Amino acid sequence: MGLFRSFVFLLALYLLQGSNTSLVRLDNNGYEGIIIAIDPAVPEDETLIQQIKDMVTSASTYLFEATKKRFFFKNVSILIPENWKNVTQYKRPKHESYKHADVLVSPPTIPGRDEPYTKQFTACEGKGEYIHFTPDFVLGKKQNEFGPSGRLFVHEWAHHRWGVFDEYNDDEPFYSAKSKKIEATRCSTGITGINRVYKCQGNSCVTKRCKTDSKTKLYEKDCQFFPDKYQTEKTSIMFMQGIDSVAEFCNNKTHNREAPSLQNKMCDFRSTWEVISNSEDFRNTVVMVAPPPPPVFSLLKISERIVCLVLDKSGSMAGSDRLNRMNQAARHFLLQTIENGSWVGMVHFDSRADIKSNLIQIISSNERRQLLNSLPTVAGGGTSICSGIRSGFQVIRKKYSQIDGSEIVLLTDGEDSSANTCIDEVKQSGAIIHFIALGPNADKAVIKMSNVTGGGHFSATDEAQNNGLIDAFAALVSGNTDASQQSLQLESKGLKLNSTDWMNGTVIIDSTVGKDTFFLITWNRQLPVISLLDPTGNSVGNFTVDQPSKTAYLSIPGTTKVGVWTYSLQANAKEETLTITVNSRAANSSVPPITVNAKMNKDTNSFPSPMIVYAEILQGYIPILGANVTAFIESNTGKTEVLELLDNGAGADSFKNDGVYSRYFTTYKDNGRYSLKVRAHGGENAVVRNLWHPLNRAAYIPGWVVDGNIKGNPPRPEIDENTQTNLESFTRIASGGAFVVSDVPNLPSSIDVFPPSQITDLKATSDEDEISLTWTAPGDDFDVGKVRKYIIRISGSVLDLRDNFDDALQVNTTYLLPNEANSKETFTFKPGNISEENATHIFIAIQSVDKSNLTSRVSNIAQVALFVPQPDDIPDEIHPDPTPDKNPPKSGLSISTLVVFVVGTVIIVSLILSITICVLSRKRNSSRPRTGF
């Protein structure tokens, strides 16, 4: 853990909550609502704010020209940490929060690694999650290595907003080009430069020719592409925007389809401008005549959290034990989830609203218990949602004249035809509405309130054993406080039992948590027998029992024991429902806790379109690999589907080993709301921190070529690809909120509507006259089951294969028997003759067919060269540093070897001359007339 002690707390917990966290909107060609958030761990520095302004201002001009006068940055909010000093010009945020940040300015993921990157784990054209800049980068200290900050912001914005990818590839920096040369992966090929090994020792740097790898026939990994400092090529921003001449995105004419860039791999060989031109943003804009105005900036400072619980106590809450279950969940929120220092009030509503508690600041357990006494005890009356919300606003205004940034937690189980009447009022208020829907009939109009205010949307059914209500309240941690203050959920489990039946289990408290650990037990009939053992086997008692609410809780002050805790709950009544929830906070403010964040790719969907479940496991910003991750998706009638999520880079998972675990969800049972909960478990020695570079990081400029010489930058700080740190065991629970599905028909199960998923990780290698393929098997229904067969086709033209797959040459796959989904597939074949003349490569793609003859999308296209590429034929060049080291490292030929070579050459030349003279002399003698004596 020593590596993390120089870290800060990075606000990762809320980054994935909701399917599209960004609040950015496009208005008359200008982007509004951009949020740039400074992490609380960044030392106070007002210069940073000015540098952010300068970066965005220059980026806006660059973006406008790069997009052919279509887009610019209109207004930007800069979120300033609560621990910075107060300044008059700082305002309180409205809907802006770290949860919705488009750009995070926070310390580097690993000390010394200041590379900008965009968190991006969807397919091509999908929006990214956020852009990560370090303070040193924003302050201009890394301009030599990454180029001007404004230009790089545009590069990252294209990732974040339009879902394009980089036109370089750190994993495949070189490729075999049609020219039969080894070329650097780039777009466009008009970018000139040289491929060299550049190594420095002390003050001396040596340049050497790149050597080829005998296996790949490409350059070895220490070879780098050094661009010429002075260029004329205008494309492309997604390759190296730091080149002065580069001012455009690659288009259909300039795009390099040969290169194994991420853009080609992820976007079917389309250029970045083709993808941007296909975006909704592009369709909603026209070319501007006049240049845009400069961006407008708002400086917003985070302040204390203000929350008002607005709780439904209408007559329908009396059924299905809803009122008591709401109280159980609210008790958990008030006793554990809400952070110290927060202000909390409470309103009840039925056909009218009543203020039950004005705002109280949480200082100790006394205030928490005081609020518990305000929970409703009797249900009755109608449902007036707007009355409840307006009373919530009234509670907040008694202390704050402006309610900007305050939060309303609204729980209701009923429909209210008048709920639409206050949507505009809610939108203009500046408050955030979090909506918890209980049961199948909770009003859908409130979803719009949560969407327009940036709040959360959660759902819980009447199946109490699924613990949906408590999970929803537990997810409402603050997104704006230091992560060490946030409550993390370690366990959430329930069962229906009969008398004397037991619910047994374990909870792992790992070393990154353990502070203020909280156990909550609930029941619906009679207090169960409760047994809790700590990791040493000692019994832990002293649960506080509240019979009216049917809850028992244990709050362990300070930091508790690390290890496996064992619980046993025995039912004391027939048809009993028991649940257990365990939460804890970070043990050490200098060590980020392991967090799990869950989301769906969309808030709404219609059958038969699939959805994608995402869960990200992080420690700080470091991805955690090798965990077992399970998603529980519950319909509004209580039917639950279980999915194992994978980080294998196949099917729904875009990138392998990035800490994002994914899976398609297609088993729709009902129309209406569904809720998502994710459980992650990491076994000791099975999970690791991936300390390698983040995906989609900005291109590091190793140096420039000036007048034929390399002017190098400091070497990029690297961590070996295989450097991974084992983690201890852990468990985490995360709620992914609610989503809505429509148009689900009552189809017989025999009707198949889901094709196999697209193969996205096809790879090809050649060995003499054979080509070997590997890929991950898709399923009969996306990534579940087994396909019936594979269709493999080849072509000498990548575009022909992409656009006319059915017309390409088919490979015989008679003996290729598909495996179960997510298995590794291999296949070897001899390609035969390619019909295209002058073909230099063979391009291969696969299509899967299921038992109903539904076909998948054509896979990514793999390629192999039909030739051995030739390296540069430029002779070795050695360019020592102007102030070389006294003992420079050896390179090229040694002196002794050079002397032997020269002497040998002289001897050979001398022999050739001697022989030549001798032969000529004999010829002359033989041509003279003979004379006798």
C-alpha cells in the first residue's frame, strides 16, 4: 500500500452513477453546462483557475476551426473544493457536482505520470465518462511532452463527446504498410519523421537505427517515431495535435486505414471526421458565419450538504409493509449514510404535506437519533407529490435563501396526475431531486425531475428480501465530499425463512475500510436470533434493537478488525423475511478504498434492443482486475435475473483488463422499471491492481526532429506492463439505479429475437502459408449460449470486406465447431489465392450464425501481410548531446572492429589491383611480334 500513501483521495465513487452523467447540452453550436472539477486533494492555487480558463478559451478557438466552424465552448463551470478559501466571486453550485464532471483536475494516477486521458469504455460513437488532467499539465509544465493544453483538450473532448479513438496505438506502434515498409501507426501518413531508438545516460543521448523483431518482423519495442518539428500536414488531431500544422481531424480522404490504430479497430476503419459527422451534435448544427464569442466561466465552490427527506405516507403505503420498510431504509440513511456536517430536514406528504423537521446539522449521533423520531408511523390519505416537494423547498429556505445545490430525496409509491405541474418549478429551483420509486405504480413524472436536475433514480419492489429500499438509500452518498467520509456498502442480502431456519454468511472487512463499520438487521415479524463473530472468532453483541421499526443495528466506533466476519441469523416466525446490510468507511485518509460503481448504458430502452451492464472496480483511479462480479437485475414485479460480468474485451466489454466488467442484458420479463445491484468479490491472490498505463491516454511526444537531429524530451515514466500488485480479499455492493423498459411482448419462449454478439477481438498471425485466428466465442443470444456456426471470409481489400462481406471469398469452416460463449476460439487455415491484383495484405472477418439463422454483425477486421516488411534503409546516425557525458554508452561498431574492417578492405583492394596489373602485363607481352636468333 506504500504506493498509495502519496495519493489523495480521488472522487471515483460517483463517477459511474447513472447512464450519462454529463450535463452538457448543445445550443446554437455552443456547448453549455461543461463542468471542470478540481479535486479536493489539489493544493489551493488560484493560478490553476486562470490556467483552466486559458486552456478552455484557446481550445474553443481550435475546436471551432477544426470542426469547420461548427462547434465551440459557450459556458463552463469550474468546481472549486470546499477546503479552498472563500472568495466573493465564488457561487454555490446548482446541479453541478463531481458526479457530473466532464473534466477532473486531480493528482496523477501514479506519481510522476501526468498523462491526460479520457475514461472511455463504450463502443464507437458512445460518450466517454470524464477527462482526467493533472494540475501540472493544466499549469503548462508538460507542454513539451504533450503539446499545448488547449489543443490537447480538443483531442480529449473528441473522445468524451463523440466517441472517437486515438490514431496511434501504444501496443502496436508500427505496422507493415502496402509500401512493404515498416511504418509508424499514425494518421495521416503525411506526418513525417523518423523511427529511431533514442537512449540517454547522464547528459549524453545516442540515436540508433531500430532493429526488427524476428517474430513480428516489425521494430522492437524500444523503437519510437519522432515527428519532424516543422510540418505542413494538417491532419490529424487524434494523432498528434501538438504538431503546429495540425488543425483538422482525419477525413475520408486523409484517413490511414492501414494502421492498427484504435480508431480503425473500434470504428470499422472510419475516419474520425466520419464519426463526428454522424453524431447527433453534427446533425443539430449549421456552419457559422461569424467567429464565436469567448467562453463564459462560472466559479462554483462546494459547500456543506443540504438534504431534505420528502417521504410518502399516503394510504397505499400501508400495504405490503411499505411504510415500515421505508422507515427501515431511512433509518439506515440517517444513522450511517449521511455524512457528518450535513444539514438534514424531513417532510411527510399524502394529499397534503407536513414539515416534520427543519434542517438539523449532523454533528453527532444525537442529531441522527433526533431525526429518527420524525419518521412517519401511520399511513393514510391521497398522494400530492408537488406539495411534498414545495414543502421540502420551504424547509431549506428557512435557513438558506437560495436552494441551489440542495437535495430532495423523494420516496413515493403512488401515481399523482398533478405531478407534471411542478416540473418547471423544480427545474428552475436549482435543487437536485433524487427519486426512489417503491412498487410498480410510483409516478413516472418524477423521473423527469431527477433527470433535469441531475439526481439519482432508484427503484425497489415489494420483495423485501431483495433489500432494494435500503440499497437505494445507501447509494445516496455525497458526490462532493472527500472519499474518506463516504459510506461504502460491503454486504446487502436477504432471505425468506420459516421458523428455526438460518441465514448464514460472511463479510470481508479489508484494510482499506473498517472505520465506523455499521451492521443493520431487519425483519418483518419477530426479532431473530443474531450471532456475529469477528475475525478472531469472538462474539460481538450489543445490537441496538428498535422493535417498532423491526431493526437492530451495531455501530462499531473507530477502526475495526480486518478479516472475515461471520454472521448467523435464525428466524423466529413463519414466513419471515430477514435482511442484513453492512457498511463501512475508509480506514485511512491517505489510502483510497476499493470502490465499485455500477450503471446501465441507458436510462430507457425498448424491446428487443439489448442493454449493457457496467461495473467498474477501482482503488483511487487504479483498475482492479480478476474480481468476481455479479449483477442482479430486478423487474418491478420482483423477478430477478443474475448475470456474471466479465472484463475480457469481448461482447459487451470494449477493453480487456481495464477494471470495467460488462455484459449484455436481454432477459426482459416485464415492462416498466428495473433496478440494478452489483456484488463484487475479490479473493486473496486472485485480484490485482493494474498499474500499467490507462487506455486512451494522450500521445507522449518523445522528441522532435530538427535539421535531421533528434531533440528529445525526458523519457516517459513507465511501469512495466506486467507490474501488478496483489490485493487482499474484499467484498463490495453497489446500486446502479433504475432504468425503464417498454414494448416487452408476451412472446413464446421459442421465438428467438437476439442474434449473437459481434466478435470484437479477432486476431490473426501468419506462419509460412498458414493463417492462425483467435477470438472469444459469442453466444446464441449475444454473449449467452453457443452459436451454430461461423462464416469466415477473406479479401485483399479492407473496404470490400467491410462493405461487401457476403461477396468476399469464404473459408472452409466445416470442421470448426463453436464453443460456449466467452470461451477462446482458435482456427488455422490456408488462404489460397486472393483475387485482387496487387494485394499486399489478407484481411479476415467473421460472422456468427445462431440456431435460428440470426447473424451477428461482422467482426472487427484482422489482417496479415503477404510480404516481409523492409526496415528503413537510412544508415546509422549518431547525434551526441551538445554536452556529452565523459563516458558515453557504446553504440554501433566498436573501434577495434572498425580498424580490422578498414585494414581488411585495404588488403583486398591491393590484391585486386596486383592481379589486374599482372593480367594486363601478360596481355601486352603476348601481343608483341616474335623475333628469332
